[in-house]
Amino acid sequence: MALMNDTTVPTEGRPPEDFVFSRAAMIALTVVISVVSAVGILGNAMVMFIVFRYRDMHTVINYSFANLALTDLTLLLLDGVPTAADTMETNLSAKLGCNVPIYLQYEENSEEM
């Protein structure tokens, strides 16, 4: 089973307009991204909990680890979860990234009138 629709050959180094992944490849990619994101979110949340909960862990090095865990957690929430959703063609990022600013811009301009 091919992962890609290889009915046409890319020209000039670009994929053609109808270049799409098969449904099985999209599901597999979504599962992999979701599992990695879930394990990362859980692991980083546990690191932060342990460092901040137990007094013996209050050292400069452990705070650095907690800072890295917070950064990774933020990246996973803001990038990993929408990527998994967009892989299944839900266009979550497009809806949030395009519709919300356009709505806010419209609201801002309507108040000036």
C-alpha cells in the first residue's frame, strides 16, 4: 500500500496540486503525533509538579529543569495538539489563526465608527 497518491510525478521539484497522503498515512501520523504529545505533556507536568511540590527539589538546577519542562509543555500544547488535529484535515489552526483575528479586526473597526 502506497503512502502517497503517486498517480502523477512532481515537476520542477514541487509536488503537484493533487498530491495527498492516503487516509491510512494520515491516521498513523495523527496517532504518532498524539501519543508523543500526550507522553510529553504528562512527563513535563510531572517534572514541574515534583520540583515545585517537594522542598528538597528547590535548587537552581531543578528550577532550570522545571523551566525547560514548562517551555516544552507550552510548545506541545500550542504546536503539537493543533498539528495532530490538522493532520486529520480539521483545519483547527486555520479556524483559530484566521477567523479569530479577522473577527477581532472587524470588531475593532466597528467600534471606531
